[in-house]
Amino acid sequence: MNIATEITDYMGFQGLLDDEEKLVRETARKFVNEEVLPIIDQHAQNETFPEHLVALIGELGFFGPTLPVEYGCAGLSNVAYGLLMYELERGDSAIRSLASVQGSLVMYPIFAYGSEEQKNYWLPRMATGKSLGCFGLTEPDFGSNPAGMRTQAVRQKDGTWKINGAKMWITNGSIAEVALVWAMTDEGVRGFLVKTDTPGFSAPRMKGKWSLRASVTSELVLQDVIVDEAESLLPNCKGLKCPLGCLTQARYGIAWGALGAADHCYQTALEYSKSRIQFDRPIAGFQLQQKKLAEMVTELTKGQLLALQLGRLKDQGKYTPAQVSMAKMNNVQIAMEIARSARTMLGANGIMGEYPIMRHANNLESVYTYEGTHDMHTLIIGEKVTGIAAYR
């Protein structure tokens, strides 16, 4: 299998990129080819996380790359960030999730809502990978309805805050140095930066997953956790709009990342079909197999152009959360369909770790429902086009 195969480009997609965007994508592809693909199947099989990659990703500037250089970040465009997510998820959803959570769900809210002291302390450390973060919003009983969260933060007489509650399905939770925990207060929902060595905080790792097996997924438990207001509380946001704004950033990256998984599956099926001989000819020469390949490359191409236009709008400050919902909903859906179709082309070989298809297919089952389920994004788009909210 030629893991260095170029990005699928049926409609001259790369001709729409500038030199910096091309360089970011090529750099990320080289990293994935050399550092991720040779080891990721074994980690997925063993349900282990390749922690040594964190420092390498930090050295390459892949954490929080759209944030300003004054905080140690790369200051890249949103399109360049999307291309980075595309290539990282071509390696594995676990690697893209690591970078996505770090950059979009922890570094971004610190930059957008934090104090200058919080930004100066955390962002340079997180940009290099010296500190990892996690994002605590989802709870055992509240996923699509974060307004029902039960985690509570109460201001104490001495000005500190006491936090009690639990969060579930938290990427990076057991390896993070800091958790951004969203809690209900008498002022509404507020965000708190909680160091994971704080007394009363624990992050047991969730094992036994059939999806995202190379990713660290954890529960967060907070029992009378006391935090200092100046160090912990994000001062510049109140209400659910703040964590939801973070999720919009993450969903944007997913819209690109899912295409990377789809591309890897498509290219694997295409290459396999040219070498697999049945009835004295490559299966690529049979009509039904060509139909599958034609449908795969068509949907992949449409997804690329959708993501690129969204990225351009985002860089111009003209995008909407509903547009992000469309890209996330569509691109994850087509990635799942491409993975399934590619698996059928490989027959029994499609379930083997020698090929990436089943690993991507299983990962995409999680991507389909996290950061907003497919159904919720459908309703967000429905509200946008009708003006009527169907989920209230």
C-alpha cells in the first residue's frame, strides 16, 4: 500500500489554495505518513494512545494554529487549519481529535474568553504540547441538551469557587494538565480552568470502546473542587453561547477531518481494485466496482468544495454556525458511506488491520454523533431555512 499517495483532487481543488495552505497540508501529510500510519493500527488494536506524538505535533505548530503568533501560535488561515485536520484524520480520528480539542475547545476559549494572564500562561504551553487540555461540557445525562447540566459551581465567601459534578466522553481527559469545565452558577453557565491535580478532581479513563480506540476518552469527576477565581474563571463569557461557540470551532475542523478519513478509504479501495484479480482481470474493470469508485470520488469532491467555501467564508468573517452544521453533517455522512463502500470492495480484506478502512469506519461512527449529532445538525439547518425551531 502506497501511503504517500497524493490527496484526491478530481476538480482542481488544490489550484484554489495559496502557497501557505499547500505547505501546511504537505507538512501534515509527511508527518502522518512517517509518524502516524506506521504505528496507528497497533495502537488502535491495543486501545492505547501514542503519547510520543504530542511533542512532535507541538513542534510542528499544529496546536491552535489559527491563534496569534504573540501567544506562540502559527496565525494560520482557517482554510490552512482545515487542511491540517484533513491530513491528521487521514491518519486517524484520534490524532485529529487530539489537535482539535486542544486548539478549538481549550486554546480558543482561553484566547476568546480568558484574561490576559490566563492567555499568557496557558497558550504558549499548549501550543508546544507541553500542556494538554480537555473540554468538559457533556454530562452523563445531558449531551444534546447542555442547558440541563447538573455540574454546579458556587462562589465561596473567600472568593474561591467550589465545583461539584461529572462530565462524560471527554477526549484527552486522563492525560490533560487542565480541564475547561463548564458549570451552572447563579450567573448562568460559566467556564473554569481546573488543573487536573486539584484535590477532588479525577479523570478515570473509559475503556472497552469499539470506536476511537487510539484516543483517550475519560470521565471527569469533581467532588468539592476548590479553584481560585482569578486563575480559573474565564471572565469574558457568561451563558451557553460560550461553550456552543467553542463547539462551532471544533465542528468546522471535523467537517474537514472526516474528508481525510474518506480520502484514505477511497484511495485504498482504488489502489486495491487495480491489483486484485478476479476472473482473470482487475476488479477495477468491472462495472459495479467502477460505480462505487465513481460515487465515492464524486461525494468526496463535493465535500472538499463545501469545506473550502466554508473556510473562505470563515476567514472573511462571513460564516454562520448553521453553515458549519451543514458541512459537518454532510461530510461525516458521506465519509461513513465511502468507508462502507470501500470495505465492500476489499471483501474480507476490508476488515483487516493491514488496511485502514474498518478503523476509519468505526471511528466515524463516533464522529457522526459527537460535537452535535447528525440529527441535531439537520434540525439546525431546518430552522435556518424555515425560521421555525423544531427541537423546542
